[in-house]
Amino acid sequence: MGLDKLSQLYRTILLDYAAHPKYAQPLEILDQEVRLINHSCGDQVTLQVKFMDDKVSETTKIDHIACLASGCTIFQASSAIMTEQVLGKKLSDVMKMKETFYQMLEGQDLAADNKKKLGDATLLAGVSQFPARIKCAALPWQAVAEAIERKQEGK
């Protein structure tokens, strides 16, 4: 497959994620809600998370997640991908994924196992070439990290 065709395929997949997010319905029962805004672009996220355990342990996982996102396509695609990738994962693994995602956005090459852990989030690697758009892709990952940190702090 030629590079142009591959690039077009990635764009199509990202547009599909942005247009059809799986976890965009508000949760009835939740542990954390984080609201963030990217003032430079206007992206807004309200992330709701229900954790599997009341107390944080090494095995605590994300049980339910909702990402109510409005903004640019990169942001909406990143939000949809993030929710799918972190659902059911241990909190420590999600925090590692966030750090790996940030490294990718900084243009760093990722090891194959890290790419596998990020799954479709690697489709956003090209955002690293557009510094003004990095915040758009990073915002949902920042929100999930903040929800985890609040849970760990007992807030």
C-alpha cells in the first residue's frame, strides 16, 4: 500500500472515531468527573470515570468511562480512542499509556510493545508534526490522568 493510501486510511479511521465515539453517554454512577478546556483551540472535555474498586490498589481498573467531548476532529478522535484503550485497564497501566502517548506526540520513536499497548492511538503520531495540535490530542489523556490522580489522592 502506498504512503498516500495509508495516510488516507489513517485519516478515514480518525474521522470515524471522531464521528462515532462509543463512550459518549453520561454515566449514571461515577467516581470522578474531570472538565478541561483547551483555550487555544476551544476543545472541551468532561470525562466521567467509574473505577472497579472503592479503594485504590495495584489491581484497581477503570470499570466504566464516558467522554463528553466537543471540539476539533483531532481532539474528538483522540477522546474516542483514549476511552476505548483505557477501559478495563489497571490505573498504573493507564498512566504508563499516557506517558507513552505524550512521548509519541513529542516525536519520539516508540518500541513495538509500546505501540501495541497504545493500539489505535498510534494513528495520532502524525500530530507531532503540528505543534499547535498537540494539545488537542493530549487533552483527553490529561483528563484521564487527572481522574486517576484524584482517585489515588482520595478526592
